[in-house]
Amino acid sequence: MKYRLDTTDERILAKLMEDSSKSLARIARELGLPRPTVNYRIQRMRKEGIIRKFTVLRNHARLGRGMTTFVFVRYRRDNAVSQRKLADQLAKLPQVYEVHLITGDWDILLKIRTRNLKEVGSLVLDELRSLEGVERTLTSSALATVKEEI
């Protein structure tokens, strides 16, 4: 059954998405709600699976991986490696931040982060295309990021 957020839940969730390190007291104060109410609702959203976890949003540029690139991968069906196994192998590469099995002309979509275009080239040419199960790739680097969420 689908869990329905009410207006108060949505306001609390928005505050957590702004900065999940805020204390319960601060969120309660900013929203004009009692602290126990905020705590109860956060715990309920966690229990219902609305909030999966609290995490950190990294500044990739400051960490030396400011270039975001998307790589579409076409899976070669005539080999011993399954598409899921290939996706699992791709997910283990340190430059790979997201792996999606997708529909359409391509089979897998990767979001990678590197220092520069040279690293993108090395990853695609030397690592990705040498993996069993990779038939073809299409690479597209982001010029700017307008919105990004976890």
C-alpha cells in the first residue's frame, strides 16, 4: 500500500532535504511544530520507507572529480556474461557513481565522475570497452549541472 504524505510530512521532508544534519529542535522551531511531533513523523517516514537513509552530499569538484559524464552501454547478448552481471562489474569501478538498466536503444546507463576528459577517455577506451559483454558505448559529458539530488 502506498504511503501518503500530508502537508506536515512534506514540510519536514523538505527541511531534511535542505540539510539532514539539522537537529530536531531546529527543524521543529523553523516549522513551528513541537519537537516530539517532528521526531515521531521522521521515525514514521523511516519505518514506511519514505526516508531510506541520511547521507552526505559530496562536493565532487572539491574532491577532484568535478567532471560528470554519462555513458550509455549496449550489451552484447552473445556472450557468457549476463546483463546484470555486467552491470554489477561496472558498479565496482571507482569512477562509476550510478548504474541503471534502461529501456530503449541502450541497455545500461552509467553516471561517472572524473577529473577531466582524459580520464573519461581512459575509462571508456581502456576499461569499459574491454569488459566482456560491452558491445558499444556512447559518451556524453555534462557542461553544467542545473539540478542534482541524491
